[in-house]
Amino acid sequence: MPTLDIRGTADDEGSPSLEDLRLSTVRADPGRLVVLRDQLADWLFRAKLDSDVREAVLLAAYEAMANVVVHAYRGAAGPLDVCAALRGGDLIVTVADHGSWQPISRPGPLHGRGLPLIHRLTAHAVVDRGGLGTTVTMRFACPPG
């Protein structure tokens, strides 16, 4: 699965920056999404990002994680990876699975809105569906909070 290199960096003075957030191979099950969102929220707060940016990130990332639960694994809960990193004036968040995209047989009125919402909330978003899973990479412009 294609991944974005978001290893730790240093700030302009050469001091270590906030460690990147890496939540790897978490079970993609609906009950875990709130815990993952809370861990991301805590990291975003420590990153001292503007509250509007934090809210947009949390909503977009939650939508991407929910898509993993609904679409990635047929009748099971496979692994989910969430990463976040500050790069210059941007925040990069990736949500990845190791399954294969499964359309919903009977979409309801609330289905089909997650990806358009993600695209509206981000400065840039890319969905890469490959043979080894799907990765959603989201970029947010992030002025300090």
C-alpha cells in the first residue's frame, strides 16, 4: 500500500518537533473509532493547532475511518492505520486499511457523503485504492492555534 513518509522532523531551530502520531494495525471496528478520534484530538491539541482546523481534521479523519469499517473488510474487522504529522505549514493525516473496497449493496440516504465531505474539509485529499488496501491522504493548512 502506498504510504506517505511522515517521520519526525525538527523545527526551524533544529529542536525536535512534536512526535508524529502513528496508530497502526488498530482493529477497524465501530466501537474503536471514538477511541481513535480521541487520540487524534489529543495529538491535535498538543500540536497547538487552531480550533477550526482541529474540528475539520477530526471530522474528515472520522469519515475516512468510518469508510474503512463499512467498505474495507467483508464481514470482519481488519487492521486500520492512522498517522498524522506536521510538515511546514501543513498537517498530513493518512487513514489506511489492508482490505479491498466493497460497495454497499443497499446504500442508505446517509451513504456516499463521506468522500465529498473529506474533499471539502481538506486543502487537498487523495484516495488511493490499490491491491493492498486503500489509503486516504489528507492535507490541511494549519496556522498555529
